[in-house]
Amino acid sequence: MIYKNKQFTVDEVKGRDFEESSFTHCQFNGLELKFTNFKHCQFLSCDFTGTFFEITAFHNCAFPESKLSFLDFANTNLRECDFSTAIMEECTFQKLKGGSNYERRTFDLRHSNFHKAVLNRSIFVMCDLTNVDFSDAKLTQVVFEKSILVKTNFGGGNIEGASFESSKVDKSILDMQGFVQLGHSKGFAFAEEITEKK
């Protein structure tokens, strides 16, 4: 099914299953997506800003140039989704234990892609981000809390002010600019910078 320039209502999405559907310039912003499933769908330049997810699933979906800011994915199942070039500022990636409003469990995002995504001020809590691609992404003031960052690619990304405290980091990729930004966030300065100021 192909949808273009459509403003969806709650009744049109609640409890629905969408498979191999294409959405272009569609509006989901502010809706409550409850018991809604999307499988093998593409959302091109769609707007989910401020949408509320409750038992919602996205499997093998792509969101090129879509707006997904101010979202909490706690009650969302994300599997093998491509968020390349999506705008996802101030989002919370967490997974709550069944029936709990505060106890978290590991959120498996290993097969997600965030290449060139805008994720400024977003939070990743207890997320498994092994082998995930954040290359060329905007990650200003992003918080990675108790997350697994193994062979995660941050090359070319802007990690200014990002926090990796209490996360497992192993063989993850940073370019030179990333090392500079990480050092600055911890109060360090490169010798060349000190020399130039004298």
C-alpha cells in the first residue's frame, strides 16, 4: 500500500498491521499508536514528532529524512530499523520490564542504523549498540547510560558534550575530531591547543 501526503487519525492506525507499505510526507505527529505494527515499511519525510507509542512495533522499517523527535521508545519493539538521516532529537531509547513503569531491561538495538541521524540530547539507557553505525551523526549532548558500545562506529560524528559514563566501550570507532571532543568534555586539552594560546 502506498500513502502520500496523508494526515493519519488514531482510528486509522490503532490496532492496525501495516506490511510492505510506503509512506511519503505523511503525518503521525501527536497520535497515540496503540497495538500498531509496521513491518518492512518505509517512511520518507514523515512526521512522528510527539507521538505516543504503546505496544507498537517497527520491524525492518526505514525512516529517511523523517522527524521522530521527543519520543520515548520504552513500549516500542524496534527490530532491524534504519534511522539514517532521520531527525531524532531529545528521544529516549529504553526498554521497561513488563508491568513496570521504571525498571529497565536491555534494549537490543544491534541491527539498527543511525548513519547521519540527528540525535542531539537523546538518551540511550541499557541499550545494546554492538556494531551499530552512528557515522556522521549529530550526537551533541547525547547520553549513553549503562549501554554496550562494542565496535560501534562514531566516525565523522559530532559527539560534543556526549556522555559515555557507566557504559561498556570496546573497539568502538572515533575519528580524530571525536577524540578531541571527548577529551574536551572531560576537561582535557591537546598540547597544540595550549601552545597556541600562549
